[in-house]
Amino acid sequence: MNPSIVLGIIGSTVILVVLFEMLRRRHLREKYAVVWFLVALASMTVTIFPDLLNVSARAVGVEVPVNLLFFAASMILLVLALQHSYELGRLEEKSRTLAEEVALLRLELDQRLSPPSEPEHPGGSATSPEDGR
């Protein structure tokens, strides 16, 4: 068997094993696992059937099949980066909103827990019942 095929199969298998282990330990969410599973599956398919890449490259008009592979990989990474940027922006907005809500709740709690202060009179001192005024 060709050493590059063995290397490709071992690499794809390692990716799949790590992927399932990360899922089992809940270090990776399912929606991302699907993408990485498809990438590992495509990698294994191209490794086992290298002529598939040649046929695909000819079908889309790419002279060097590896260029098609690099283009597809860069597009996948671009889509993943866009997805993560979208989610990061959404989480930043949610975090800001939650911080504002916590600040308002703390202010309300402080206002309810602090004793009411006595109003000052125009003379500058507060009157008390012991003063006799």
C-alpha cells in the first residue's frame, strides 16, 4: 500500500477518534462536530480514492488537483471563521445586555437595602424629637 494513503487514513482516523472523544467529554458542540466529521470523512474519501480528486478537478477546470483541494480547504476555513465571528458578535451583545441588567438590579437592590436618609431643613441641620422644636 502506498505510504501516502496509509498516512491519510491514519490522519483521518485520528481526527475521527479525537472528534468523538471531544464530543464524549462535552468539549465540542454537536453543530461543530458535524462539520469536522464531514471534513474527516472527505479527507478519508480522497485518501482512499485519489482519482476522485483528479476527476473533480477536471470537471471544474482546475489543472492541478491539489489546487482544488487547497481551495476547498480554504473555503471551509473561511466559512468556519465567518460562523465564529457571527457567534462571537452575538455573544458579545448578549454579554453587554446581561451586564447592563445586572448593574440595574444591583442599583435597585442597593436602593431598597439602604436606610432612607432624613431630609435636611433649610437651616442646615435635621430636627430630631429630642430637640423639642
